[in-house]
Amino acid sequence: MARAGLIGTVTSDAILYDDGRFFRNVGGVLYQAAVFCGLGFETALFTNCGQGLRTEVEALCGDWTSLRREGLAYVPGPGNAVELRYSERAKEREEVLRSVVPPLDPSAALGAAAGLDMLLLVFNSGFDIGLSDWRRVVGAVRCPVWVDVHSLALAKRTGAHRDYVSLPEWPEWVRGAAYLQANRQEVASILGHPERWPDESEYPPLFAACFGLGLKAVFVTMGKEGVLVATPAESRLVRAPAAAAVVDATGCGDVFAAAAFARLASGASAFSAAADGAALASAAAGVAGVRQTYELAVRSRTSFDPRPEAD
């Protein structure tokens, strides 16, 4: 299979639901790594991780034989510590970042760039990598790039609730990429009005702008409704199968990204890739944590082998 590169940040998540469910997991970029490795991809991980999480991280993914750790840097301190609250009264989860690691030094990613077949950037904190360093990485790779906006749309603050903010610089983050992922709230930030979700009329101009930057497809995740997929030829909603029971929704967008990108690497269309990604993300909502996500991906491996297009 292809060699995947993965840029993001390892996080320590404290997750609280209104009904009293509480989880404490190591997560962040490890969700995508769990899917790639579980599906059998050789995965080069480029990330900063706090020394305080080292023992837990090594125990968690120590047996992932296809994970390459040369770009995994342990830095002083507790690492990215995040408090997440899922509430019915809020359209999106609420987040407080208690501590943060410095942005990634791109040296390892630049050194490995020529050997990558695909590269995924996810913003787990919004502090993950500097824009100028990211432009250097994009200029060095010769493979498809996927950008997941995620926490880039949050105010860069620690110790308090992070509001969604406008992203006027978004074109520079996605220029040169092949695929863009954002949820509706993050699209609102891209459009410059984070206080309200976009209406249907706002999507076509955004997609046109994305294709003008060279993107091949845009994926707007819409929770239980599915994924709005746009290509230069067409756009349509790809429905997601209902989760049998939601245990923890954390990481579902990450699972979607890695699974859909894996299918694209096998030659699937954007729409088939989104359908498979949404199916695995829906299944992931029924488990909790990175380890169970990895095991889910391992069990799903045969269905992600290259196969004829199914659109």
C-alpha cells in the first residue's frame, strides 16, 4: 500500500457529555495514525508530543508495526491537554486548551517528502505548524495532500473557551492541496462569519474558489446527515449510516479523513471514498479511544483493499 505522511499533534483529551459520560484519552493525530496503520499503510508520523504523554503513547501504539516514528518528537512539558464538552445546547463541541506544544519543526517532514505517496495535515490545536513551514512542506512533496481545517478555526488561546474565528488566510493553507475537509462551523469561519452556519447558496462560490486554488475535491462533514462532497464536475450529499449506538463521537472526523484518503489512494472517486469514510466514522462512534479505533480499522482492512469503482 501507499506510504502516508501525517502532520498534526498528539493530544490528551478530557471528554465530558451532558449525560455524565466522561472519557480521558490520548488522541489528536493518533486517530488518523490508528486508521492508516490499522488499514496496513506505512505511516510516517510528524508531530510534537509532550514528555508527560510519552509512556502512554508508546504503550498505545508500540505494536503498530507500520508506524514510522522518526518524525515523532517528544518535547518538554505535559503536552497538548484539551478539555472537550459535548452539549445539546451547542451546535459544536466546546473546547478549552489547557497546555500546548510548540509548532512542528518541519525538518523531518521535508526530509521524507520525496518518499511520500500521500500527506494529511490535521489541525489538532491550531498551533500545529507555522504557515511558512507548511508552505515549504507543500512545495517539497510530489503527492496528493489532504488538509483538515479542524482547530485552525478556533481562537489561539489557552486556559479559556476557544471561540470560532474568521480565517481570511485559508487560501494559503490549502493552496497546492488536493483535498480539503471542514465541518459546517469551520466552513463558516472560512467564509468570515463564524457566528452562523453557511446557507446553501454560499457553498457553490466557496467550492469554485477551492477549485481555483487547485483542489480536486472538498468534503464538508455534516454529522448524522452525512458528507457534502464537491468536485469540479458535481456536488452531492453522501449519506452516513446511522451508528448503532454512540459511545464517543471524538475522533469521528479524523477517522473519516484517514479512511476516505485511504480509499482515494486505492483509486476510488471522491464520492465512493466519502461513503467508505463515513461508514468507518459511523462505526467509530460506537467505540471509545485510539486503541479501539485501531482495532476497528484492522477489522475493516479487507473492505479497503483496492477494488473496482462502485459509483
